[in-house]
Amino acid sequence: MGMFDYFKSSYPLPEAFMVECQTKDIEDFGIGGSLSHLWLDPAGYLWVGNYTGTSTLEFIEEDDPRYSTKFKWANHKWVPTGKHGKWGVHTLTKYVEIYPSQWDGKWEDWPRLRLHFKSGKLQDWEEATGG
């Protein structure tokens, strides 16, 4: 199972999709998503957060008291830079399928919605559940 992106809509979609949703269709590098947060605004534009430069990776050296000899792979930490992320319209042109993050029913009945974006603007949508 690959990673996914979070999707939230303020655009009027069917009720089952007006909750936190997920998608694996935004990114094209084969892992299914990058854990990005996406928002569909009331006008139908898709927004994505960009957090580039908001933190840096610090490597913990062996002479540091925080260094772990047991978990050498964990000898790093993210340090905030004080910069804030920015949101911008994602100029995506493709079909994207979303589904609610939480579902209590059978996998086969999990609600799915297929969205069509052109240059970041929603063109139309159709329910894709069960097929």
C-alpha cells in the first residue's frame, strides 16, 4: 500500500466527501502520494501547501549526548527555521479519485469520487463507487 495525500473540500460535493478525504492520484512518481495537504476552495480551485524551507535536517554526531548507539538510523532531527509555509493553487490537469479517510463499511462499498481538474480548476466530478 502506497502513501496518500490528504484532501479537504469547501466546494459543494456529495455529503460523503465533505469530510477529510485521501487520494493517491495527485503525484506521478509511483509512490501514490507525498502526504501533502490539499484543499478545494468554494470556487473549485485546488490549493496545496508548500513547506519548503520551514525546517532543516540536523544530523546528531557521535560526541553529542543525544546520539543513540542503539538506533544509529535515528540520529537526526528536524529543526524549525521560523519560516511559515505558503498555499498556492495546484495547476493540476488530470483526473483524481478521492475517498473518505474513515469508512466503517465493506471495502467494496467505500465511497469514491472522480474529480476532473484543468489547470487547477475543478471541471466536473462523478461518483466512482463500485466500479
